[in-house]
Amino acid sequence: MAVEALPTFLEPEFLKTLERLRVVAKRISSARGKGEHLSPRRGSSLEFSDYRTYQVGDDLRYVDWNIYRRLERLLLKVFTGEEEMNIYLLLDASASMAGGTPSKIHYAKSVAAAIGYIGLKNHDRVGVASFSSDLVSHHPLGRGKKQILTLFGFLRDLPCHGETDLQASVRSFSLLFPRHGLVVLLSDLFDPRGCQAGLEELKRKQYEVLVIHILDGADIRLEPSGDVSLIDVESERERKLFLDGALAQRFHEEVQRYLEETSSFCLSRNMDYLRTTTTTPFEDFVLLTLRQGRRVK
């Protein structure tokens, strides 16, 4: 598929840069299927190893049509050098993600599109889902370059609305995507119940987890401004207060404590945790931060 044929979601030159990368799985599940991350891919030197049953989204070029004509069964050829994994893009599409300049949801979509593109170009299976108070929409696992247009279209059309309930959303997600794999959670993690129960649920389901915590500058900074009215964009609850220097300082301290607790919680459960703000160009986040976190190379 020519890069120019893709929708205007990521710049063509950036997509060409992504083609040199691949997503790294740090922990391979013992439940993996044949052909999944057996050894480093060796390009044209791949050697036939085995067959596995065709699954929706698999690349039809690898179907053995001779077997299909004889047995009427769709079997895929598996090669020894093939690196294949399930990559799940789980996007927070609650109302708070609409905030920011650029918006947090636009930033999340851009990072998700880049990761999905890398996975699909390397023949990994990629699925995507969005959530707020529960799972909102999803697209099943797909594999191969033909899925890129579908992925970009799904991400482009995602709206933001509703309150956040990460735990309920993860439970619904795990029913739709029960197979082990890497879950990339892209969220501002603003959940009135707290995000830890939802993150714990992901680990309990034995996914490998990468948390990408996306914040806007306004989420973590307040300036003294006298009488103000604060409105929760998700619940629409309003609170009036006098915002002086002491209260602004307390806010900053509480935010810092929350960020440190969230990072420590993830690390204590062997989840990768990366934080960014919308002021950081998403291209830099993908090409620098994800590489430094050893999630792409």
C-alpha cells in the first residue's frame, strides 16, 4: 500500500520513518500461538514451519489454498522467523480527553495510530477499543497492511463523551479481547473512583501493559486567580472557591503526589508507565520516549 494512499492522519514522511521500527514485547505469554515471537524476523529468509487455523483479519496471502481445495479448511502458513503478537490499543474517550491544546484525545489518537501502524507493517495483530463509563466502540484484531486504513478511520471518527470508569471498561474489554497480548492504554487517568482498580484488572487478566498517561498543562498547573467556579467536565458538578497562592500550591502538591503514586503503582505491578503532555510533539514521544522505554526499536 502506498503511503500516499493513506488518510491524512499522520504525515507521509513520518509514516516512512515508522516503517523502520517494530513494537517490542518484553514478556511473551506461555499461551502464545505457534509462530508468535519465535525468533527475530529474517526478511526473505523466512522458513516454513507449521500451519495454524485462519483467524479473521489474517493476511490471506499466507493461506494455503491447495489445502483449502482438498479439505475446505483455511490454514495459514507459519514461518520460523515470524514475530507475531497481539497489540491492543485501548483509548480513553471520556469527556475530559477533549480538553487541551492540542486536545488530549487528538494526541492519544496520533500515538495510537503510530503504534498501530508499526504493528500492522510488521504483521502483528492489532485491535482497538475506546471507553468512558464502559467500552464505547471497538474494532477486532486485524493483521496486515490492509488493516491500516480501517485503523485510521476508526481512530479519526472517535468522539469524546461521558464519565470515566476504567475498571468496568477493562472488564468489558477483556471479554471482547480474551487472548493475551500487549495492551497500550492511552488516557489522562482521571477516574473519580481512581485508576488503580482498572489497572489491577488488566494485570489480573494477564495482559502485558503499557500505560501512556497523557496530560495537558492545565491539568497540572493552577495560577492564583481569586474567586473562581470550577466545573467537572465529565460530571458537570460545580464548585466555587477562592483560589489564592496557598490553595494553588496545595493543588500542585496533590497533583505531584498523584502522579508519583500512579507511576509507583504501575512499576510495582510490572507495567510500563510513560507520561507526556500535549506540549510534547507526539512524533518526539513516539520516536524518542517509546524508544527510551524500549517499547519500539
